[in-house]
Amino acid sequence: MQEPTKNTIVVLEPSAKSAEELLTLLSEKDTAEIVRAPTQEQALQEIFCCLPCMLLVSINDNDEVKERTELLKRLESAVKQHGLKIFVVTPLKNQRLFELLTQKMGIAD
């Protein structure tokens, strides 16, 4: 019998502590292949090689908001046409960021 294919999760580093806890759990259970990318460009390469997959991205502080949202905009077609799922983790309590991610970019339903 063929072993089931693992889902791929591309992690754009640095990731939040809560995201690391989730990734540790997934690694221990061997339920997903975790691919870590230290740069956005490397994350993009990994994503397009592994579609459909999931991107886990953390927005750890306000300095990362612009860079991360630009990345998410670049991935819009991969979300709509190729099954990319995006999981965003942030400790920021920012209503404008929440609206940007959910309403304007369609990251969450």
C-alpha cells in the first residue's frame, strides 16, 4: 500500500512562538512536511514548487506589515487558482491589519 502524501507547509521565518508550537506538534506527529524559508523570495520559490500547499507567515511587529502584505498580494493568484492556503499569525491588535487581511485580500473567510 502506498504511503499517503504529506501536506507541505512553507514557513516564512521568523515565525511566532505560537506558530512554532504548532509546527513542533505537526512534526512530532509526522503529518506534514515543514519547509522553512528565511527570505520571502525563497518562500515564493518553495510555494510554487509545492502547490497546492500552505504558507505559514507571522507578522511579529509593525515593521513587517508592509513587507508581508506585499508578499500576500503577490500570492493572490496562487490562492485563487492553485489551492494555496495561507495561515497568518500575529500578536498585533490592529483593526486595520485585520480588515486588510480578511476583507481586502481575502485571506480569511
